[in-house]
Amino acid sequence: MACQLAIVALTIMALGVPVDADEVSEPTAPDGARRAAEESPPAVPETTVFQVETLRAAAPIETYRLERAYYEHLLRVAHGLAAQRRGGPVGPVSIADLEPPARPRLTLTPVRDAPRAGPSEPPALVVVVENLSQIYSQRLDAELQRLRARFGDQVTLVHVDHIQEHTHRHSMTAAIAARCAHEQGQFWAYRALLLANLEHQARADLVQHATALTLDRAAFETCLDRTETHDTVVASATTARRAGITRAPTVLVNGIYVGGAEPAGTVTGIVETALAAGETPHASVPDSALPFDVTGIMLLPGRPPEAIVVARDTGRGRIITVGDRLTDAALVTAIVRSAVLVRHGDVHERLPLRAGTGAALADAPLPTDRALVTEHVHSVPIDPTLGAEFAKARAGIEAQFTPAALDMDGKRLLKLTGTEHTALLARVGLEPGDALVRINDAWVFHGDNPLVDAVGSETPTTLVIVRRGIPRLIELRPRGD
């Protein structure tokens, strides 16, 4: 029987259903009862029939994980096929007519008086199902705090408990202590102490954290022992399990599922998309009188949309994204196909892409999760000797670039203004007037120009430039790739 139970447990775990130790342990029984059970023929269980839609409704996260694993497996197969055909490393690979699976949407109603940071009806509601004794929650928190700092009251964080006592013995007591701090208005400060001190969550440590925040110690300790506090935490954790959430941390952005162990920036990207989708439709928003021109919109793989905005009075440009401010009163709320949307005071306004620049780009689709953008991409095959020629002329090539009017975070980007080595630079697709923005996803600033080394690389290199106000991608491919 123990063997049978182990098989059942492994089967359940393979289906993604959480299993506790007491659910698979062999029950005890008197010897007589055990012998009678062994002698009697086993009962044939009644067959239970499910519709596929019923299973999908009950396990949306598990279904998504399987679909995502299959999608990424196909990408790996595509990379392998491309490498066989080209005989070497390959760059980004896309599969025609294949989109990544849509993230599931879940309905989760937090318990009454759940801890929250932000207004009651924000444009982006971020529900965080978390175990306050877990290192993954600690890692995720850094991104959540950056979200609040960047978007302010556009984003509200809501805490929901997830208890994992079989793997984190202080999981329940830490959650109860945080709830007791919440009663004294200090949940988020106390939560920060818990996540910063994962190795110090015994009862004495929990009380010490409360003392550090100058909480009422007597009231705090009384709260720790109250049955009602325990029941509130259990009720909070139950809401997550009823919604189909069995692992922590898990994030829901306006109901859209995000796993806590996904790459850094995933939650931020989905919040940015949610904020853009929640804004007033840009077709009905009046044009802005703000003294800025939008000269380009960058739709790059794996990144939120960015725009190039030039101030009319100075001619100085900068690169902006959602959450940036054009002025103290003008906040960028969305970047769409052909415009930047801002909230100027209490009014929504639209800065259109300047006529005559990037007309084709204005019709390009916005990138989705892990989408590959092919518009305005120039692919350049690189001869193996070109890297050596660039290295030999390094000083002269770097001298052709001067600080541009475009900036990012106060740092000046580089512009090709010199008239020497133009034939050599043309072999990598560059021409005078180009602003060099990124090389292999890293920003290029005055005083740090990795162009020469990138050209000499044996692997494909991606340049992002701005040419006459239009962002472009240049892919440098070693011959044979």
C-alpha cells in the first residue's frame, strides 16, 4: 500500500496539485481491521468524468505553464534548426503564426481590511500572494518597491498571505506578526523588516522587530496569541487557494497572472501595459500644446515602448517611457503606435508623432510579451577581417562620435558627426548624423563606446540607432551565421 500511495502522490504532484505530508502517509488501523481489508476484494471506484473546460477552469495556472513550456520548447527546436542551416550561432528566432500563450486572468478577492499601499481604485491593482519567510518574496519586493516609487498612486499593492509551514517553519507566525503590525498601522514597514531578516523570525525576533518600529509591545504580543489573528491569516491564504494559486510568490496585475520567479522586469512590463490600456482611448484625446515634438517611437524586443521627445525651445532631445515626466505637471501615461499620451494636470493630452517622420513606424504593431519586432531592421553580414580593421582604427573611429542632444537619465548619448572613416563605418550600416543609442541592449553614453569591440565579436550584435528622428535596428551578423 505504501508503494501505491507513493505512486498516487507522484501522480498528483505531476499534475501540479499541492500535496501535504499527511495527505500521502499510510493511515494506521488495528491489526484485525487490516487483515480483513487485505482479505476482502478491493472495491472498484466509480468513474468520475470531467469536461476539459472544467479542468481548465480549475487549473488555469497549471494549463498556462504547460502551454508556456511547449512554446519555449518550440523556440529551442527552431534555434536548433537555424543553427543546423547556418552552421553557427543564431540571433533571435521567430516562428510564423505562433504567439506566446496568453496569461490567465484570475479572480481573487482579498479578505476584508487586507493590507494595501495606494488608493482604493487605482489604474493598476497589484495583488501579491506571498510568504514572508521566503527568499523569492524578498527578491520580488525590490521590483514592487520600484513600481510604487515610479508610478506612485497609479499602482496599489495588496498583500495576500501564503502559508508554507512544511518548508518554512516561521511562515505562519511571521504572517500573524505582520497582521499584528497592520493593526497598529505599520504593516509595510514591518513586512520590510521580515523580508530583510529571513533568518531571524523566531518569536523573540518578531517582538524585537515590533520594538524597533516603536509599536505598542503589550498590544502586539497579545495580538500574536489571539485566535482571531490566526483565523484572519488562514482566511487570507484560503482566498488564494480558492483562486487556484498554490505557489508563492504569485502576482496578479489587474487579474493577470505573473509568477514570482519570472525574469526581473516582468511585473513592471505588465503594469506598464495595464496603465496604457487603462487610459482614455487616444483617438479621442486632444492634441497637447506642450512645447515638445515626438520624433520617434521605439518598439524593441522585450522592452516597453519608448519615445524620442525634442524640446522646441532648445532642440534638446531625450528618451522617455511610461512614468516619466515631461514637466512637473505632465506625466507620460502611455506610448501608443503614433503618439505619446500625457496627463497634464487633470487633463489627458496627446503628443502625436511628428508628421513626416516614421510614417511606416506609426502603423507597426506594439510589441507583446517576448515579441520580435522586424520593422526598420537592417541586417548586415560582417566579414571576419572587419573586426581587425576596426580595432586598428579604434582611436580614429571613437573620435568621430560626439555627445548628442539626446540624453537618458541625464547622460549624453553619442552621435556620428565626424567625416573620417565613413567608408569603414558604412560597412556596419552607420552614416553621418546617426545617434548611437544601444549596443546589445546596453545604453551607449559619452565616454563609453563599445562599438569597436562589438564589431569584432564572433556572435551577432544588435545596434539601436536614431536616424533623422526614426529609431532603427541594425543586426551585425558574422558571415556564415
